[in-house]
Amino acid sequence: MKTEITNLVKLQKLDDVIRALESRLAEIPKEVETLEREIATEKGNLKAALDGLAEVQKDQRAAEGTLSVAEEKLGKYQVQLMSVKSNDEYKAMQRQIEATKGEISDLETKILQGLDAVDELEAKQSTREQELEEGQKKVAGMEKELDVEKAKLEAELATRNDGRKVVLGIIPEATLSEYRNIAKTRGGVAMAAAVEERCQVCMVRVRPQVFHELRMYKKFHQCGNCGRILYFLEEEQAAAT
């Protein structure tokens, strides 16, 4: 009986480790996805900066083209002013010249503001490029660490599963069936140490007679509260005290 209990405890501990390893392995792809989303965000920020810069530069070129046309038009008006014959024509031409000068002034102001915007956006682009480069290096390093961790976890998981197969082979099928049924409804934990007359999972007191029988390895007992298979091992008692 003691050997059977000992083997069940070994199985439980292996199952606990295997469950933890599988849980961690399941988390790694999620962490990689998070890292990739961070890079996607950085790329999006850079694209937005580049698009903004391109739009301002496009507006600048358009404004410079319009300014060139306005300056050419002003030159023509000034030449025409010299050849007008009536006072009314002269005043009309003066109004056109003043309007064109106002247009030129507005365009020059717009172009100067555009130059400031270009400088600002170029600085922003440079910052975004640096952030992306640093982010990619950081993510590459973290992904490499996760790959190393994953390989170690998979190797350990394979070792633990091999050990589990060995233990399964020496436990009677009827006992295994009971263990599996309890584990299925108890979050994978079928075994519970009984220490100082208490179930160490739910902490409910175990009757003295049951605790005595556990110490003598006379028969299997389940916790009256949580239903797990109780066991008594000297090393568990020592660890608890």
C-alpha cells in the first residue's frame, strides 16, 4: 500500500510540473504576439510621420508653384501699369497689383510656416525611426530569449512525460482510474497530504481514526470535504514542521 501511495504522489507531482510547463509554453506565443504588436505600432507611428511629412512637402511644392505664378503675374501688371492711358485704368491696375502683392505675402507666410512644419516633421520622423530601430532590437532579443526558454521547457516536458509513463506503468489500473476521475473534477489535483490531522489542500480536519489508518497505510481514504485521495508520508510531515 505504501508503495502504491508513493507512486500516486510521484504521479501527482509529475502532473503538477507537466501542467505548469504546458501552461508556460502556452503563454509564450501570446508574449511573442504582444511583442510583434509593439513593433507594428512603432511601424504605424513611423508611417504616420512619413505620411504627414509627405503631405506637408506636397503642400509646400504647390504653394511655391502658386507663388511663382503670382510673382510672374505681378511683374506683368507692373509692366502694364506703365502703358495705361486713363486714370480709371491706372486705379484698376493698382488694385490688381495690391491684390497680387497681398496674395504673394500670404503665400510667403504659408511657405515659411510650411518650412517650420517640415523641420518639425523631419525631427519627428527621425525620432520614430530611432524608436522603431530600438524596438526591433529589443523585441529580437526578447524573442530569442523566449525561443531559448521554449526549447528548455519542451525538453523538460519531454523528460517529465517519459517519467510519467514509467510511473503509470507501475500503478494498478483501478487505482489510476480513480486518480484520473478525481483529478478531472478537482483541477488536476487528485492527491492531498494529511499533516497533523488536516487535509493540506482544503485544510479540513481529518478524523483521528482515518489519520491513524493513513499512517499505517492500511487503506485508501478520501478527504470528506474535497474528495481528494489522502496520503501520509514522513517527508511531508517533516516539511510541514
